[in-house]
Amino acid sequence: MMSSSLPFIRLKPKANARAIRHGFPWVYDNELVTDRRTKSLAAGTLAVLQDAERVSLGVVAVNPNSRIFCRMLDHNSETLINQAWFATKIKRAAEMRDQLYGEPFYRLVHAEADGLPGVVIDRFGDTAVVQPNAAWADVLLEPLVAALQEVTGVTCVLKSGTSRVRSLEGLSEDSAVLCGVAPESPVNVSMNGATYMADVTDGQKTGLFYDQRLNHSFASKLCRGANVLDVFSHVGGFSLAALAAGAKSALAVDGSARALKLAVDGANTSGFEDRFSTRRGDAFDVLIELASEEAQFDVVICDPPAFAPSKSALEKGLRAYERVARLAAPLVNEGGYLALCSCSHAAELARFRAASIRGIGRAGRKAQLIHTGFAGPDHPLMPQLSESGYLKSLFFRL
């Protein structure tokens, strides 16, 4: 669509146009002159954003149903948002990943940080899983998928529409096979010396959490000859990496029987079955049970879901992170290690670290913070958008 045919949307005089020019990718609904015409635009409509003096700032995607009214797509207001445009973005993203990783198993597109706001694409060899978490990506899914196939050569593209973010955009939660044939069984993914089972059709999010890869690697260095407890384990992220590094044993705890089955299959495929065990249940309950059993571990890792997915949930989430630390710390042997993780973008590092330290202290333990880990480079951080740096992993020696 030619930019001359796009509708115009204008910032209010007091809106921060400079932030947009300097790379901030979002415009909130209270920053715009929103007349009846603007409010009636369909979710996913492309428009040209102007400052208060009617100077064009670029092409944006509009969603009147979202607090984030506009997402910046391109600062050139003459740009055509078509398959060629998508291909340029995906090619740039793929070049960096292919330089870093020996095999095509990684996060290929990390939303705003890769210039595709709200779009997440994880690659599993010949299969790619797309999360179109913004309305514009749903509308333009066809050229996006065509560009993805053109650049990468993947033969199967799946849509994962179950993200919480889609509900904030007013989008339905639906998943689909967009092209090719969906894998009939989990995809084997090799990372850090272990084989993981990624359920790309029915698993959580896209089927595997690539973002923790470097933190799995660091944790594994602490696990040689150790007895390891992996809480909120999903498909065995930390525990399988620990076993690959020579852990004596690993116990994976999760509430999902399906996730634990995939963890067991990964352990069997990796040849770790004699050192690996699982325990299904609510993580908090299991931590209390293990304490009552006087269980002790050399390394305890807790990687919970986002307890603070929004600012309104922050205080409750921080209390939950503190409770995790308080319940996990007594299970660590003297001189052992405790790793605590948060994927809540609303809980910025200092607040999460403070909550973790309080929990350790209330458990009667003293700690050294030996390492702070973040998401891997296939999850780049957009400097102007703090939300893109969501993952924090704290490693303590107790």
C-alpha cells in the first residue's frame, strides 16, 4: 500500500516526538489526537504518524483496541510494508543468528528488537513457530510467512496464538498450521550437550525456551558431581544441561505431566535416564515437602513463570519471588548454589534481586551473588524499550 493512501495520525503537542525519532517504538492512546475517524480505524491498519506540526515520523501499525495505539514499523513514511520489506527484516535477523549458532535452532525474530513489533519467531530446523502478538501482524500474516519461507527455506510454519499479549490486543487465541505439515512428534533440539524435546504444536509458548540457553550453560558449570534440583523445570531446561555436564543426579519438578514426560524423553534420548527423576506438583508445595523430608541438594534452580506480568501485578509478584527464595534456600547444602530466575519484565533487576535476597535472608542463609545472567543474543534487547530485557537469572553461593 502506498504511503500516500495511508491515513494520517497526529501526536498531541505535548507528546514526546523526540523519543519516537530516537527509536522508541510505541505511541500510547493518550498521546494522540484521537477523533472519531482515528478511533474507527480497524485494528492492524497501517498509517503515517505525524508530530504536532504535521511532520511525518514514519509508518505505524494502529490498534484502537490496545493501550499501545501505534507501533512504529518504519521511520521512512514512503516505505511499502510488503513481502520484500519483511524479507529484509528477517534476513538481517537471520544473519546474526547464523553467525552465532551452528544449527538453525534459535529465536529468529525477537519482536521490536528485530524491527517487527509484537512478532516472535522461533526456528526449529525446517519448522518455524510464529507468534503474531500484535494486530498488524495478524493482518499481514500472509506476506510475513512468504518472506519467512523465502529467506530461511523452512518447509513448515506454525502459528501459536496462545500468548497472553494477544488478549491485550483484542485478538483471539488461535493456533494453526500456516504452511507445510506439522511435525507428528516433538522436535529434537541439541543444546549444551543435551537433547531437548520441543512440542511445537501443543507445548507452552513455541515449545521451548531458547532464552535460557546461556544460563543453562553457566549453571551446568556448577553442577559437575552435584545433586541438582530443577524447580519449574518445564521440559528439563536446567536439569538436562546439568546432567550433560556431569551432575550426579537431577530431580525436575513441574506442575505439567506433559512437560515432565518431554523432560523424561529428553533424558532418555540423551542417555541420562539413570540419573534423572521427576516429581509432579505445585512447586511451592513440593518445596515445602522436600524440606519436611530433610532433602538437600548441591544446586537448586528455580525458573518460575512470570509472577509479575504487568505493573499492577508487581508487588504480588515480588512477594512470590521472595517466597520462592525463602523456600528454596534451606534445601541448598552449605557451600552449594541457588539460582533464581524471573521472566517478568515489570520486575526490573534491582527489585527482583532485592526480593530474592530478602527471601534468602528470611530462610536464615547468607549468600554471595556470583553471577547475573540475561537472555541469550538471539533475544536482543532494544535499548529504548526496557520491556525487551525481561529475563534475569541470579546465581548465589550459600
